Amino acid sequence: MSELITTAGTIIGLHTSQGVDITQCRAPNEFLLFPTAGDVSIASSDGIWRAVDMPLQVGAGNIFNLRLAENSRVVILGPLGKQPSVNSSFERLPELTGLIKGYLDNIRFYIDEAHALALTGDLFDQLADYQAGCLAPSASELATPDRRLIRTIEKIEQDSGWEFNLQELASHSGASERNVYYLMKHNTGMTPYRFYQRQRLIRVRRRLVDCREGEPHISRYAADEGFSHLGRFSALYREHFGELPSETVRWRQRVLEIDAGAGQPPRDVELVPG
């Protein structure tokens, strides 16, 4: 689970390694659900499960259950609009698919917290324009990334045991070292090594969030990803995520405490801008 709070709105990302049901949630404000992988379903008070395969608007006041199959991902965006409106049903919004996909592609390469907040603010501005009657960009209007860039990114993201080597990366991508550097810098604003470093930070964060132990071992997780100096690691972590590793641990503990209260009356989905 990840969360990014801006003055315009909040984005929550859920990634399940196994199937999970999230029950008895209430929407205090309108928000969007957007599945990015796997099978995601939603059910309202009628108890009927409906597949979510495109952006889905959940109206304010709705009480709902959410079901995510194994290895599913869903993004929650909200609140929408300045004033909450009561809506007893779910509205499918396929025209927002391209806009949200474009944002999710770009946010993978945010440079630091300020950059992530700016990208997210732009997204909520575009969602507000859409609500005001402006057309959202279609998927066909989004540029297709260079295949060599895709191979570069996939190598860094998916090969967790790989140690950075620009020559090897270039060979894998089918481009010269200079071209790999240019493609990454031009399209993402990050050098290949900066992106590699960021992926290692993300893997540490995932372990902190997903840890099933009583107390996550920050220094051990950092060392496993090649960060030998804890102070330097903490500074990089804060630069990228806007909080210290210890703050992530406290956030995780708060989520576990909320989860332990399952079975209580419907709880609000907190999507109020900070």
C-alpha cells in the first residue's frame, strides 16, 4: 500500500500478493477507482460483485466492499470536485483511462517528493477540467515509448539481483551506452543509475510496508539493497518519499491497527487533502 497526499487530492495504491477483501468502507467524498493489474471487483449494499475494468467513480455516501485477486493492483484517486455529491451507484468513465495511464507512466520517474507532488497536482487539475466539461486525452494521444527505453526500464525494475553496469544495460537494451543514457535522461529526467538507485529504495520501502514481523529491520533491509551507510540511505529515502524510514514504519503500524479493528461499523475511506 502506498499513499501520496497533495493539497489537491490524495492517491492511494494497493498491490496484493494474495487475494483480499476490503469490507464495509464508506465514501465521504466522490473518488475514482482504477485497476492497473489483476482482477478487481466492487460490491455495494445489494451484495452483487461487479468487475472494475476501467476508471470507476464511487459517489459520496456509498458503502461498498472491494475485492482484489492475487497479484492485483488498484489506484484510488480523490476526493473529486469541491462539493461532495450523493450518488447511490457507480459510474464507469472509460474516457479517463488515457489520462490516468499517462500519469501512472510519468509518476514512475519522479525525481523527488516535490516533483511527485507537481505531477499529481497536474493530474487533479486535469480531472477538475474534465468535471467542468473539458475532454480528457485519449490513449491514442499518448506517445509510445522507445522499445530500447522499455527494455532498459524493465531490466532495472524486474532484475532485483542485478548490480548496476551501464555497459551490460546497454547490451541488454540494444543501444549504445550513450544512447541509453540519453533515452533515460530525455524521457524520464533521470539517469540510468538514478533510476536504479530509486528502484532499490522502492524495494526497501515495500519490505517495510509488507513486513510481517513485529518490528521491521530498517538497517538490514537497506544493507540487502546495497546501502551500507544508514545515514545516507535515510537522506535518500526522505528525498524520494518525503518521510524517513522510521515514519514509514509508524504509518504501517497505524494501518495494522486500523485493520485490527475490522468488523466495526463502516469506516470512511480517507481521501481528504492534507
